Amino acid sequence: MGCNPCTCTATKYQSGHPECQMDKLDLVIEQIPGGLMAILDPELSTLKRCWCISEIGKGLEMNFKISYHVPSKLENPPCQFPSDVDCETTLPADKKRLLEQIKAR
């Protein structure tokens, strides 16, 4: 399962590059006081994104309080959610790294 690549004009850096933010997400999450807030869309498609699942997983691992904001009306709520191996990223290398982190937890 893939997704459309990002179409914004921001420069993209690969994991390992000093300017890359994505491979430093765990360090950032550790600095958030008071827990995490997961803001979900009416289709719950945010739960198909590897980054979202990884952030929630890291929060659970750290015993963070996680608040979920769900719209009052869900559009065609899914009967089941995809597994972590079916989640989506823009860069395949990010998916590989995130799945390795999830498995290591």
C-alpha cells in the first residue's frame, strides 16, 4: 500500500542527514511535557500513517497520557484497521526504519 508523495516545496532530507527531522522524532517526543494529543480525521485515515502509529506507540512506551480528538461524525468508520506492515509513508526508507523501531519495542 503506498501513498502520494508530498507535494509541498520544502526540501526533503533522508534519514541520517543532520537536517532530517523524521529520524529524530523519538528525541522530540521525549521532550513533550504532559503527554500527546492524537487528532484524528473523519475517515480515521491518520491511523494508516506509520508516523502516527509510531508516535502513539512511543507515547504508550513512555507511559504518556494520550488524548484523542475524534470528530463528532465519522465517515464510513472502518471495521478493522490495517496492520503496522500495511501502514503508509512517503519515503520507503522511513517505513522500513519505523517498522524496525516498532518491532524492537
